[in-house]
Amino acid sequence: MTVLVIAEHDHATLKPATLNTVTAGIACQSGDVHVLVAGANAAEAGKAAAQVAGVAKVIVADSPSLAENLAENVAAQVLAIAKNYSHILFPATANGKNVAPRVAAKLDVAQISDITKVDSADTFERPIYAGNAIATVQSSDAIKVITVRTTGFDAAAATGGSAAVENAEGVADSGKSAFVGREVTKSERPELTAAKIIVSGGRALGSAEKFTEVMAPLADKLGAALGASRAAVDAGYAPNDWQVGQTGKIVAPQLYIAAGISGAIQHLAGMKDSKVIVAINKDEEAPIFSVADYGLVADLFTAVPELVKAL
């Protein structure tokens, strides 16, 4: 049997999470990897998927009902071809986690969530207890529905592949939900989950004004995304979509700079896979130093501006 990866895309281009999910699909050792691009006027995304190394076939399903990624409609599109596959993989993103449970329920199988490693075709590893333990899960289901923590897998090469592209009939609108509107936060900075460098601030910054005044210049100098701890978000210093952690976004950039973040378990769960971690905190006992590659015991209001000047 083959593996089906559900592509994350904006109808014109693939999102990076798809590439990591393809790598997980290849690791399933179950045969060829196919990619489903379900969207509206998504031919360009289909062409991009065909270029991904390791992909044998791309299925493009085009329908107005798939324009807004409504869970009921996307799930129906997946279910229309699900019986042809042994594994169905979704990125563990907001969209993936919205659709995968519905597909698993309709197939009457157990969803395997947030995997970080594939041990064999039926055995997977996933973090539990905020990443403090790793569970090994073995599934005997004929079709395995899986969400993939993208930080656990390297991205497949976006070029070099030459997969066949097949068009499939798009499903009709289920009528069970309707798209009403979307508010999108626009920023010139990189998207948090795709950024190579992230600069995060914590509650120690004291106010939204200080957060912007101290952290933004460092992010601008490094071309980095801005992140925040849950405490900083709860205090209103930073918007919700900047939150890094188990209850926010899971990230693994090349460089993660944490300023004024103590290192609560739920925050560490979201960033400890970063390649290089730099921590700035005046409390030398702060838990953040336990995962940091470089630690500076200093007042962030002094250290961060000095770092900006040095850059």
C-alpha cells in the first residue's frame, strides 16, 4: 500500500509543513508517497508538489467547495480516495488538526497524533507530558491516520522530483458549514513556524510598549520572527499568534533567542528542538538555561540593546 500526504497550501504554492510531512511519509516504508492537493484553482500548487523529491504521484482535486479548507469538505475529499492507502498523513498544523480527526472517525480508526519519529510502518513515537516523555505507539489499523509534528522531520527537497500529476473530481459542498470571514495578521517579518531565526520575549519585559521597544530592533537586525511566552501573551504584551509553546506554536528554528523567559515546561515543549538556543535572564536558576546552548545572566534591558548595537 502507498502513503498519502495531505498538502498544506494556499492554492498557488506549497507551505513548508508539507515538505516535512513528505519526509515522514517516506519514512513509513510502506511504498510510494502520493500527495493530495485539495483546493480551488490549485494547479500551481499541484505542479509545486510534483517537484518535491520522493513524491511518486500528485492528485489535484479542484472544486469551489475546497476554496476555504472547510474540514467537512476536505475530509470528504480525503475519504473519497482513502481506501487506496495504508497511511494518511497530515501536517500537525491548524488545518491538519482540523481535518484529520474527522477522517479518522469516519474510517473508524484511531488517530495517531503529533508523531516525531517513524520506527516502522506500524510503530511511531510521539511526545507526551509536554515533551518530558516519549510514547511509542503501535497501530494495527488497516489505514493509519497520522498528524506529523513538522519540527521532528527534515524538509524534503522542494525540487528534483518529477511526479505524475493526476486530476480528481472535487467533492460537492457538504452544506454542513460555511465560510464567513477571515482576519489575517499581516507582517513583513517571517511567519513564526517557518522562520529560521526567532526572537522571543517574556513577562519580564513588563509592558507591550517595552516589548516592542526592546525586542523589535533585535528582530529587525536579524531578520527574525517575533515570539513570546504564554505569560507575556496572557499579560497583553504580545498578540496570541506570537505565542510559542505547547499551547501556542511549536517551532524549531536555526536560532532561538529567549529574553526574559524563565522557561516553564509548556514553553520549553514548543522550542527545545531549536538548533541553537540563546537565553538572556537575570535569574541564574531559570529553567531556560537547562536547554540553552548559550546563556547570559544579565538584565535584558541592558543586554538586548547592547546586542543590537554590536550587530
